Amino acid sequence: MFVLFPLLSQAQANRSVSGKVTDETGAGLPGVTVLVPGTSNGTSSGADGGFQLDVPATATKLSFSFVGYSAQQVDITGKSSVSVAMKGDAQALNEIVVTGYGTARKSDLTGAVTQITEKEFNKGTFTSPDQLIQGRVSGVQVSNNSGQPGGPASVRIRGNSAVTGTGQPLYVVDGVALDGRTARPGLTASTDVGTGADSNPLNFLNPDDIESMTVLKDASATAIYGSRAAYGVVLITTKKGKTGAPILNVSASGGFSTLLRRPEYLNASQYRQALSYYGLPTSGPTSADKGGDVDALKEILHTGSLQNYNVAMSGGGETGRYRVSLGYLNQDGIVRRTGFEKYSASLATNFQFLESKKLGLDINMTTSQFKEQLAPITTDAGYRGSLIGQALQWNPTQPLRNADGSLYIVQGDVINPLAAQELYDDRSRVNSVLASIAPSYKFTDWLQYRLMLSVNYSSGERRQSTSQRLINYPGIENQGYAAIGNNELTTQQMVHTLNFNKKLSADLNLNAVVGFEYTKFANSGTGMSAYGNAATGGFGNYGLDYTNYIQFSAAGNRTVSSFIDPTSALQSFFGRAIFNYKERYVLTGTLRRDESSKFGANHKVGYFPSFAAAWDLSQEAFFPSEKLSQLKLRAGFGLTGNQEFPAGASQDRFTLDNNGAVIPLNGLSPDLKWQADRQYNVGIDIAAFDNRLTFTADYFNKTTSDLLFPTIPGLPAPQVQALYWKNLNGNIINKGVEMALGTTFVRSDKVDVGLNVNATFIRNEVKDLTGGDIITGAINGQGLSGATSQLITNGYPINAFFLPQFTGLNDQGQSQYANGGVAAYSGSPNPRTLLGLSANARYGKLSLVANMTGAFGQYIYNNTLNAVGNVGQIGAGKNIALSTFNNPIKEAVGNAGSASTRYLQKGDYLKMSNITLSYGLGDVAGFVKGARIFATGQNLFVITKYDGFDPEVNTVKRGSNQVPSVGIDYLAYPSARVFTFGVNFSL
């Protein structure tokens, strides 16, 4: 009894209060912190805005707070339920913008910065977070390099200026700058197959864990990241715990994927007509008509399935908050025997210690393991092609299987794509950990010190084998092939920052940060490959993958390799100051000093300053603010750099090879220095009609100079030198205008309708380049050895197409070219216009969101049509493109399929990227909160005149000079149309 009395007394002292929190439109607002004032007793609203909280019987008020909204206190005297409508607070919105090494009020921003929150992300199933912002940010182009689940994407911020390297932005996750590489080993799938697409370096992140992504575009915003910011910066902020009772958020979805579109090649009936049309035998032992009817591309494809599950628990009090999440994604590719599987987990904690709560500690950890099953799909295969090309050129009258069901395999260079698929195995596994710990101390309300220690570790293993039954490749027959690769990537970082944010006077506020950063990079790996021993029957048939007994191979046919890059380090001092005078005039100054071990002894140190100013006319007394709520002018200038090249490139480096051989890799370059970017930016921000209409426009002018480039010395070369890295004299200029318009046509408790549009108009040009043109744009395929299509040369866009000008076929069916076939400028692979469209509508509990992306003004070289669909293939018993057969002039079978403008096509497109239809079920069964069901379609259709698989795909290829190509489409993994159905709810 004595034990029960206190419990009964406590129960009588508490009462339950429930209710719902909505935004200005009447929609439920999740994640709102609900507290009894003066206590740590609280909770958070659920997915539909609902909440329930046990409060002391004496409590008379509840406080409600949420980022971007004015805090409220609501009277609960004598009430068991309340309804609260939160109101947007412009000043609060200004507090949430993440910037380099800190935060700033939106009104204090002077640079070109765009923040995309979870509500605005693209909807669908994604393996990495870069796809969340495709088409959502002006000035940013996100293009898929491959349709393979987990495949890489090209992200370009304000144009292309990468002569070497990837040209990708710097990604910073919760303050930790990423390495930008993937630990998945790169393996060549035996002789003549080539190398496939890389893995996406952001695959280790779970998109469901991302709270927001902030894109820093101009130099005044990016200069604080100095030598790593030339291609822009993307700040990724993960979700954190919120004060309140524990909440369990659950999402589950499943779906399927199919081929988006396909190029047209001859079917069996058309193929037989073509044999007759071109005067080839239609019957008898020499005829290519084998009597069947086969669609080889369809045979290697299927409908891929997917499933995606995410669970997150979060909560905490005023002195400690946490969030723990688990994720699982399994996505089959549309190409059989391909797929992506990922397990992920994350932990985020925020603690405050001492009675004053001045001592803080943040701990963040993200860990994942993803597995990939890959197909022999490459972008630099030899004349035998890779899987997609083999399927397109397969004779549609030749069955893929024999009458007994076995694979049809015969000697020769024509490879059965079904055999190439089934007799090839390629699997990789990458384990990643990104962890940081950050103690902080707040000396005063305006001065805080923070130390962050972090490590980003990834290890990758890849195993590839080719069955000895696939006799069409050299060295495979009666032997088989196996390869194993292992890689390790490690980045360690230490950052000290001191943040100052104080009103110096009634009219002047200073927000400043100074800091020191030290980062160390390490990369190493091992590899082994081997062919079986033909004398003993090769690898044989033991029911195991060849990589599980690679030692069974021929001793003389083994290759063992290992490498370790020189450890590189980056040591930096940086500072930024933002002065705000009378909430009208803002000045920002930034300076970073970087010292890198990667550069030459004479240029290890670089300085990267920036300056910017803004004038908010809406705060002036003379400004007519009845309808216009903001009119802000911005201008800025800054310098950034690029150090995206191999560690040790400024040193004498050697490869230690078989039998004690020492082979030079690159030579000493003491004058190697930073590639520099100089950028101007002028912008305007406008808001009207209670922010129902917003408009932002920026003009930018970016000049890239001191171009990093590896040269091959002329003969006779010094024995200690192979490549010599240097800075080329020359400039690459990207300039243009980017605009973003946001509108809300209707906003009420029951109905919402809105439209957002962003557009970028950009021009690119190479100027003042000395030392000769740079050749790139390799064209691969049978009869195309050594062919190239692009130059980097003065007066033209970077990677400009220079090709023989095809004028048509003569009466004999032979190709004709202008000016004797001399290559001439033919177009640019760089878009001149980027477009993003987003529309949203809500009626009651039913919501619809649709996003479209587009690019215009660029050309694409259809290397697939050139190499696989040309007329010469039919003379060799292979298939050809329907457009080749339908040519009004009969083409001679012996006509050479040389690289020319015949295969250069306009790449304009507008794509329906994703559509999501959702319905809010609300609370179900008393314990499920805020349930919502949804259906999403991705890549639903594309409007284009390009006749390849997808005008968005870019198969990046690099030659010996490491210069990447742009806008060449060659046998990439096809894009998929994806349908997903799922449910979200809270417990």
C-alpha cells in the first residue's frame, strides 16, 4: 500500500492533452516541439501533426516551436485537446541556412546559395542523395552516367571547366568534407571487354537520412573551402533528433522497373528484307537467315523489382537529443544478373552538459555496406563490343539457344549476348564508416569554440570471373579468367572553429568564424588476376566461382599487383566575417590559406579570398512594402582552387613491376600549382504577395586558369619520367544567367496549388590556350581504332566536337564529306539552357507532385549507332539500325562507318523525372500516427529527337592524357522507368 500511494498520487497529478498542429495551409505539421514551459516534459508532433502529452495537473500552457515558424504558447487550462496553427516567421527562416563551417541568417547571405529541404526533394527510390536535387536548383546539372542501380552521376555547377578530373563539386556531410572517390576496385573484364562505369561515391549515404542539401555556387560562398571548391560545394545535413517523447518513423515501399526506351534495330522480318535489299544471300549455307525470330535485347533484360525499408527513432530532452536509423534497399537492375543491395545505419546525438548547458557534444556516425552485381557493360570495349552492343547487333534470325536449351556458342568474334551475360560474374562489396565527434564550449551567448574530429573509411572488394565456355574472347577457351581486387580509402580530419555572433551596436551585427583544419588522405589496394591452365582443363567445373580457388590457375598466367598512393595532407587556416548594418546593408569577407603536400615545392601554399555585399531595399523607409516584401541586390567576387589530381603528381614516382622492373610513372614538377577559378556574381532576390511569389536571378562569370594537365614528354624522354604534370596557360570561361521562380497560386485549408521553375542560360569558351589543341572524345568500336571526336581549343566550347562534315551518300552508296573529309567544328556537348519544373497540388488529403528536367542546345555523338548500327555489320551477319536500312539512298555494304557528323545528333530533351500521388490516411488503429500511402513514377517519359537509349546518359571516357569526354553515348547501361508504391507512418 505504501508503494502504491505515491504512484496513485502521481497518476492523479498528471493529465493527458492531445491535439494537432497545422501550417498556414491547414496541413498537418510534423516534427513540432511541444513542451510544458520551464520543464523538459515534451514530445514532437507526428507525421500528420498530431500529438499526445501527459502534463502535470497544474500546467496551464504548452509551448510549440518549429524551425521557420513563430513560437507559440497556448492556454490548456481545463482543456484535454487543442488545435494549433503555426505561422511562418521570416526571421526564423533566416536562421536555418547552412553555410561553410557554420550557419547564417538568410537575410545575411550575399552569395549564390540555394537550400533544398526534405519537403522539396525529388520523390522516388534513389541509391544516393545527388538525385534528390536533380532539376531543383538553377545552375546545377545532374546527369546519369549509367542506368545501373548505384551508377555514377555527373554534377555540374555553373558549367563545365574540367580539363582533367571529374569536375564534381565538393560534398560536405555534417561538416566533414568527402574524398570524392569510391573504394570499389576497378577491374577489366578480361581481354577486349573494357572497363565499366564507376560506382557513385555517395552510395554509402541513405537518402532517407538527409534533412537538407545546400548548394554553394559562387566564389563568395565557396571560397571558405579554398582549393577544393572550384567546382562548387554541396553541404549535406543529416536528420537530427528533436526534443520530445520517442517517435518511431517507418517507411516501406516496393516496386518495379522497366526499360525507358530503346533504339530501333531490325526485327527478324526486316532483317530478311535487308538481306535481299543489300544483295546478300537469303538462303543456303552462306545465308545469314537462320530461320528464327529473336529479340536479343529483350532476352537480356527483365522487369526489375525493388524494395526499400527505413526505420528511425528519435527523441530526447532539453539537454540531450538522439536519432537512430536503419535502412535496407534492394534494387534489381533491368539487365538480368545486375542489382544493388544496401544496408545502412546512422546515429546522431546532441548533448549539453553543466548546469549552464555551455558544454556540448555532438556525435554523428553513418555506416553502410552495399553490394553490386555488375554486367559486362563497358564504354571502351574493342571490336567484339560489350553486352548491350552484342545484343543490338545480334542476328535476329539466329536463336540464342540450341534446340536442347543449351547456349548457342560458336567460334568467332560474334558473341551470343545471353552467353556473355550468363557466363560472366562480377560482384563488389563496399563497407563505409563516416564518424565524427565534436565537443564545443559556449563562453558567452555570442562566442563558441568547437572541435571536430572525423574519419571517413571505406574498404572495397570486387570479384570477377569469366567462364571458360565463353570461347569468343582471347585466352578464355579451355582456361577461364578470374580477378580479385581490394581497395582502402581513408580520410582523417581535424577542425577547430571559433564562432562569434554579436550585436556590436544597436544597428551593427557581426557574424564571424575563424578556424584551422588538417586533413590527411590515404589510398591503397591490391589485385590479382589469372587464367586457368589449359593443359589441365582450365578452372574446370567444381561448382565454385573461379575466384574462390584462383590458385588453381596456371602459374605463368597470374598477375599480382598492389599500390599505395603517397599520403597527402591539406593544412588550412580560414576566416569569414559577415557585417549586417541596420538589416539593410550586408558585407561579407572570406579568406582561406591552404597548404597541400600534393603541389610542387615552390607552390604548396595558396590564398583564396572573396568579398560580397548586399542591399535589402525592402528594409528602407522609402520602400513600398504593401505587395513587395523583399527586394535584395547582391554582388560578389572570389577566388577558389582545384587540387583534383593524383597524390604525388609533383614528385618522381615509379611503378615497381614484375621481375624487379622499375617503371617511371610521373616526373618531378616543383612549379606545379593550384588550378585557379575567378568568379564574379551579381544577383537579385524578390518576394511578393506574402511570399506567394518569389524570384531569384544571378549573373555569373567564372574563369578557370592554370589548368592542371599531364603531358607526355617527347622522345628521347628521360628514363625517370613518364608523365609530367604542369599548369597550362589558358582560360576556360563559363558565364550566364540563372533564374528561379516560385509561385503559390492557391493556398487554403483544403486546396494548395503551386509551381516552381528554374532556368539557366550558359555559354562556355576556351581562350588563350597555348601549347596546341588537346585531343579527347575517343570513339570506340570495330573499325574505329584511334578515332576521336573532340578538341579543347581556343575560341570554342570545352570538348567541342570537331568531325568530318558528312554531306550524304553518293549514287554508289558511299559516304561523302565536305572539304575532303577535314574535321571542322560541329557543335558543343555542353547544354546552353537547363530547365527544371516542379508542380504541386493538394485537395484535402490527396496530394500530387510532379517534376520535369530538361537540357537544350547540346549535341550528342551516337557512338552506338556508329559502331553497332552501321551498314557494314549486316555484311558480317550482324544486325543494323533501322535508320540505316531506311536511308532513302541505298548504302553500299562496304561503306566505311567512319566517325563524322553523320552520327552527331541534337541532344535536346525534356524528361518527366518523377510524379508522386499520395493520400493521407491519418491516425489508424489508435497507435499508427499520420499514415500516408503513395505511388511514384520515375523517368516516365522523355521528349527528344535523339534516337539513342537516353539523351541524359553520358558515357565518360578518358584517353592516355586523362581528359574526360563529354556528350558521347556508347553502349551504356540503359535507363529504367521505375514505379514505386509505399506507406509512411509514425508510432
